[in-house]
Amino acid sequence: MRIAVIGRGNVGSALARKWVEAGHVVIFGVRDPSSPEKQGEARVLGGDLASIADAAPGAEVVVLAVPWIAVPDALAAAGNLAGKVLLDCTNPLSADISSLVVAGSTSGGEQVAAMAPGARVVKIFNTTGSSNMLAPRYGETPITMFYAGDDVAAKETAAALSRDVGFEPVDAGGLTAARLLEPLALLWISLAYRQKMGPDFALILARRPAS
């Protein structure tokens, strides 16, 4: 699968590394693809580098992995995403990461969908840190990766890419369930950094064995 990752931060880089290992083709969409430093980093991860405008059109899946403040510009640069599977990995965090700037009757995921008309948006890869994306198992137990969206086929693609990383995907419902997943992300961030647990823990859905 050809995947365009918009954003080359910790999350985008971790996901790209795992997808390249799984046999996918990854293109990083960045603002300055001519940067020798960025080109070198992309090669280390096994991906190619292009402008955001050039990366998105040829991709089967577009992954949004930028800070919330950069979302409008990134989506504008990507151009028309109608019909594309758009995986929204963002969280609408305040500058000090202590709260959500979008919450309650809407969500960041829903706002992403409004900014990318016609895109098949799935909220995913937002509820844990990049270190867990690089090492998505605790012992024999895979980390749970919740996802939400309104397009069934897009959700199937998102779930498959989640399994390729090593997660156990769990369908949380329609895109309005992003209103639940973004606060869940805030809980993980608060435990990791405000409560000083560090990033080496994960939220895992445990099921009682059938009797």
C-alpha cells in the first residue's frame, strides 16, 4: 500500500518505520522536501520525501500526524482529499498539553473531516505515544488501538494498518466517538508526563475468557 505521512515527527516517523517493515511504501509529506537533513532522515526510515501537495495525490492512505496547530495548513497543502482514506492521528491539545482545546459537542476528528470535505476520516493512532508504536507489545499482549470513523471500508483499512504496526485494533464506533478517544489520549499524556509515569505503559482492553 502507498501511504503518505503528513508530518515527520515522532508519531509519523514511528508509524512509517513499522509500515516500511511490513512492506508498505511510505512517502513523507513535508514543507521543505529539498532539505538534505530531512532527506537523510527519510532514507533512514525507509521512506521517500515530497512536498505535502505532491505526497497526498498518489497515496492510497493519507496519515495526518502533525501538531494540532498545524492541521489547517497541512490539510490545505494536501489539496483535495475527497475519496481518500485519511487517518487522523492528531489530538487538539492546549500548548501546555494539560487540556483539549476542542471537546464536548465536537472533536478534533470531526473538525478534520470538516476541513477535508469528502475524505474518509478515521481517528486512530492518537491514544498512545510513539515509543509504544515502535514496541507495541507488553510481553505477549498487544496494545489496544481504538479507532473511530463513519466509512466501513476506510475503517477496515485503518484496522489492517494498525495490525501491521502490531496493535490490536478495536472499533469504537462512528467518528463522533473521537469525542471519547481524544480525552483518552489526554489521560495517557497526563499519566505519562504530569503524573511522571513516563511513556513505558499502555492502555489495554482486557476481555474475560469465555467460560
